Amino acid sequence: MLLRRDLCIESAGTYIDPPNPVDRAIITHAHSDHAKAGHGHVLATPETIGLMKIRYGEGAARSWQSAAYGEKVRLGNVTVTLFPAGHILGSAQVLIEANGDRVVVSGDYKRSSDGTCTAFMPVQCDVFVTEATFGLPVFQHPDPRGEMEKLLSSLRAFPDRSHLIGTYPLGKAQRLIRLARDAGYDAPIYLHGALVACCEFYERRGVKLGELRRATGLPRDALRGCLVLAPPAALREPWSRRLPDPLLGMASGWMTVKQRVRQLGVELPLVISDHADWNELCSTIHETGATEVWVTHGREEALVHWCQTRGLRAAPLHLQGREDEEGVEE
């Protein structure tokens, strides 16, 4: 077997996104539920390595090995190749090959277009290990451009209110900014300090985000009618009470769930997700041509059932430490 069900490539002594420090790891992307500090050796895309160093420090791993998309890397008796996952900047699927057998570990992925990262690329394989964050038929993500228009319409309708939008600092924040720019919003966008470093990294990697300013240390009225982004956990912090009549919004795939919207007191829910929805999960499995599917990281049972009713071998992995960052934060 090329890959154990704990996502270990046993012949190479290498784990994919291990939840605890190991000697050798392949990291699919830099979100904290997949990328941990303390590994001996890390193989990842250059962008993921750069983001891990920002989040955890230069010494987050004892050694680093970068691999570009499509570059073949020999590990023991297997070959590993990284392919775009479309989740965030640098996110990758992992193809493992040996003796004509092919296994793909998706990591997190989305299928909708995104100007801040390379689009997902379906990879043919025998076994496909897929996430299932939104693995229920109820999850059908709307067009993110329509969600952005809701935000811009609100800014026009309430010019005296600041719009405080909760967004995850890595990936979602930059995508939200890019969506606003693509929709014609060219005013400065104000950032909580926790978002600044990742935005600066995206800019250095060629993702244009327009004029960004820090949201702290300004007179109260300076942010009237402005767009302010902050991590979800910071929305109730004391600094936010200095904003002029803030209208609270949240950008997340979980904004589909009305109970969560009410619990969080969100006035402007924006259903913008960096994960595949139900239809996209199903179509992706079909595109890979896999005859066996392992499901992890989310609502596993429904997708396993869908696969089995279509004649595919399928099983849930029930991996530990695979929390969804959107869900944890929001």
C-alpha cells in the first residue's frame, strides 16, 4: 500500500499534514490545522514554506525542501508531485506514485475561481483522499461575486457606518480584498493587525491587493463608511467598539447556517468559502477517475454513502486534529 490510513507514506517514513511533530512531513498548505511547527524536515510549495515561517518562525522546521507544482520528488521508492489545490496561496494536492499505482491526497480545496491562488487541477488517480468540510447536500455555495455585491451595496446604503467583516487572516482575507477590487472598490481597506503580515506576503508573491491601511490608532470618525477586516475572534475586542456604528459581517461558508448567523449576531452574512461545496466534492471525485475514495476532515459519512451508491469503494478516515479553520474561528 502506498499510503496508510493515517496519511503516512510508510516506505518513505513521511507523513502528510501530521497533527504532531514528526521527522519528515509533507504539508499541503499553511493553515494551522494542517501545518504544525516542530517537524524535522518539511516538503511543501515555496509559498507554504514562506507562510509557515511567517506564522511560526524560521525555526518551525529543522530543514525545508520546496517543490514547485508539477516537480517530481523522489522519496524512497515512491515519487511525489504537488499539484494546485485552489484553497489558498501555495495550497497543494499530493500525488504519490509507485509501480503504476497512484494515490492523491487533496488537502483542502475549492473549485471556484480565485485571483489570489492557482486554480485546482484534477489529477487522475486510483485512490483519492478528499476533504469533506462541506460534505452535505445542503451546502451549495453561491457565486462569491454576488456575495461581494451585497457588501458593496451595504457600503453604499449605509455611508455613515463602518463595515466590520470577520475573515480568516490567511487566504480568506486576501480573497475578500481581491473580490472587492475586481468589483471596482478602490477605496483603502482597513486591516486588524493580525491580517497585515499575510497580506504583505501575498503582495510580495504578486497578488495585487490595492491600498491597505491599519485599522488601529485612528480617530473614531476616520473609519466612518469604511471597510474594515478583522479575524472573527477579534470582532468583540475593545478596539472594535471605537468604530463608528459598526455593521457586523462575516465571510464564511458557514454563513449558510442561519442558526450560526444568529448566534454570532451577524448583520451581513457573506457566504464565501475556500472549500468545495457538495456538488463540487462529488464532481471532483468523478473527475479523478478514482475507484476508491477516503474521506476526511468534515462531514464524512454522507460523502462515503454517495460514493458507495455509485459503486466506488469508500471509507471515512476519522483523523484527529483535522479541525476546519473556518469553523474553529467562526
